[in-house]
Amino acid sequence: WMSQVFYDWLLTIVDDFGRYDARPALLRSEIFPMLSDLVREADVSRCLAACERAGLIRLYKHDGKPYLEVLNFKQRLRAKLHGDICGR
């Protein structure tokens, strides 16, 4: 269940290209801010690995820093949803 919640909430913080910093400490604070006493960095690392195994994300490094990319991320769908929410 945690990996599912992680992935769902991850979609709300990635940039317009589906990319984000993949440091577990940062992801933990962004995705589970109210559960920091229950969710450990190791849990986030397991969620990242589970999402990668499921083909939902790609983990990579750039200049030695870890990043992730949501695969098959549909920016236009996200923009459409944002427009619907904003009444456009």
C-alpha cells in the first residue's frame, strides 16, 4: 500500500516533464510530511525500487545526484486537469 500511495503523491510533485529529485530524505519530507515519525527513508527507498521494478519510474543520476523520471508522464493531461480545476 505504501508504494501505491507514494506513486500517487509523487505525481503531484514532479515537474512538467515528470522529473524530480530522488533523494529519499527529500521525497519523505515532500510526500509524507505528516507521517515523518512513521515513514523512514528506508521505506521511501523501497517505494522507489518498487515503482522502478513496476516500470512506473526510471532512476538515474546527473552530475552525481539521484533523479527520477515518471515514465509515460502525460504533461498535456496534467495541463488539462489543471485547466479544469482552474475553470478554463
